[in-house]
Amino acid sequence: MDLILWRHAEAHVIREGQSDLDRALTTKGERQAQRMAEWLNQRLAHSTRILVSPAVRTQQTAKALERDFKTVQALAPDASPVALLSAVRWPDASEPVMVVGHQPTLGQVAALLLGEVHQTWVLKKGAVWWLRQRERAGVSQVVVQAVQSPDLL
């Protein structure tokens, strides 16, 4: 199973009285999302299931792909790594799954799957971590397929 973790691009700082869910991308964030979407669209399988947090900034990031996606409440800011892994059906999904979400959850999922530790690794804004679960000699392994930042594109 492929699991692609995409952190939302740069967003505006929360304003007084504003809900965190309502924060939108900055102009720089829109450019980051577009660059990463172009990179992803060259590599993603057509069957990739895309799950997105209900936050405005993640919705805007995902829209740059110009593909269908599903909004999943369990991926909202401060979601648990367990909730994310359950939503994507890790490691048993039959198709690749992309999650457009938030820190610290995405970093916690990466740490759990790659290091089997409960830590928060940092994914840069707009960056993608592409992980693959496979079986080798009867042992389950998680392999890093790619790590890409929009600033390097």
C-alpha cells in the first residue's frame, strides 16, 4: 500500500475571532500547492484515493490537483495518528491513498510508521512524504518512496 502524506501549503496566521478551520492559503501557499500538484499529477496512480481535512487550507491545497477528493472529519487539525491510519485503512487498502492534512498528525504518522516511535517529526508546509508498505521474506516493511518540498521544485 502507498500512503502519501501531503501537508497543506502555507496559510495565513489565525486572526482574532477566526476559526482555525477557516484559515486560507497565502499567495505563496497557492504557488506551493500548484507546484506540488504538478509534481504529484505526474506520479500518482489514477486510482489514488484522496482524503482531505475539512480545513479551508487543506481543501485549497487539494484542489490544486484538480482531482476528486473526499473530505474526512477525522483528519481535522489535531487528529490522532490512529484516526488517520484507520481512515486510510493502513496497511490493507487496495489502492494508493493520499492524505492532505496537518502537523503534528502527519509527522506523528511518519514517525510511527518509519521509526515505530511516538514522536512528532516535522513535514514542511506544502511537502509530501510518500511511504510504501511491503512484505519481504514474510516481514512487513515501510519504505520511503519520496520526500519532496515545493521549494525544491
